[in-house]
Amino acid sequence: MQKIISAKDGSPIFYQTIGQGEPLFFIHGNSGSHQYFKRQVDYFKNNYQLILMDTRDHGRSKNKANKLTFEQIMADIKDILKNEKIKKASFFGFSDGANIALTFAAYNQNLVSKMVLVSPNITFDQLTPYQRMLSNNLYWMAKNVFRSKKKSRVFQLARKDLPILPEQAKRINVPSLFILGDHDIVKPEKLGSFVKNLPNATLKIVKNCGHSVPKLKPDQLNNLSMKFLTQKTAKI
């Protein structure tokens, strides 16, 4: 079922619900939409209630503010959960969506059951030099050549460090599975140094895979995720 809610600032936020069961909330990456997760929807829809949002400034969601922040998106997520009368959900985030899910959990652990975090980055500096250059160029083009306020906001978000303090991160006790391609835009050792400080998290590396793990290795990703979501501990 497709739905649109009005955020506190009046921005229309689109999301879709599919299936029944425990709630599993999907968050797409920068410049994407809920449609990115087609292979995951086909796999999980018979076992979970899927909630797939378009984050503001993406897909069918709009943004009436002149900025785009993690705080806005976190508030939008809470509005969706409230509208669906969901007290707690597991989260499946890809790239910037994984960054958003992790940030949401840092501030709202009581609302999060488990997290599958695919290809996140904690700071902009963790990205490979090429990816940082690409992100900077996309932002510059959107702002100075195309003069698109929307695209400028979107590309600027991809250049932001997560608003999570180191001590705050260590208190994230939500069972979390981090998944990264071995040729991803973040080096495994850089993400690994963050994950090892979390009390209830594990990192899995997908071999012969770049950044877009949900599309490049959907079967392996889906199987890993299902195993994690259906067991009692974070370790797989």
C-alpha cells in the first residue's frame, strides 16, 4: 500500500508497505528511492511487513525546508512508525540509508530491534579518494552549474559525517550486521575499526563485490540478512 504523510514542516513523505509480520524498515541510498530494493522486497515480503520510504528530496517525497539533514529524516521515520502504530522495527539500510539507520538507532534505540547496514560510512574521510572527489564534484556541479537547490541538498548530505559522538556510538547496543563489498567505496579495515567498538555488532565482507551489494550480490546479501534477522544473537 502506498501512503504519503505530512511531516512537521509540511513536507509530503512517501512510503510503501508490503506484506505482513514483524516490521522491516528499508532506507535507500543517496539519490535513490524505495524502488532500489526490488530483489530484497521479493525475498522478504512473505515473512515481514516491509516499510519502504523515499527520504525527503528523493523519489516521491518532497522537502519544503531549505536544508536536508539527518535530524529531519529521523523525524520523518518516527512519523512513519507512529502512523503505522509500530513500536519497534528492524532496519535495512544501504549506503546513505545505512548511515541514516545507524544514526536513528544512536538516538532512538528503543525503536530499533535489529539493523542490517550495507556499505555505510561513518565519516566522509572514510570514503576512497575517488569517491570523495566524485561527491565533491557532484555537489559543485549541482550548486554552481545546474543551480539545483534540491540536488545541492542531496549531494551535500552525502558529504556529511554522521552526527554520532564516539562515546555515543559505543552505547549502541542494537544487534547490528554490517555488510561491505571487498571493492566498496569504504575500505573494510576503516569500517572494521568502528564496528569492533560496538558492543553487539559484526562485519561481513562480500567477496568480488563493489558498492551496490543489494543489486550485485542479492542472493548472498539476502541470505546473510535473513539468517541474522531470525537468530537471537548478532553474531553469524
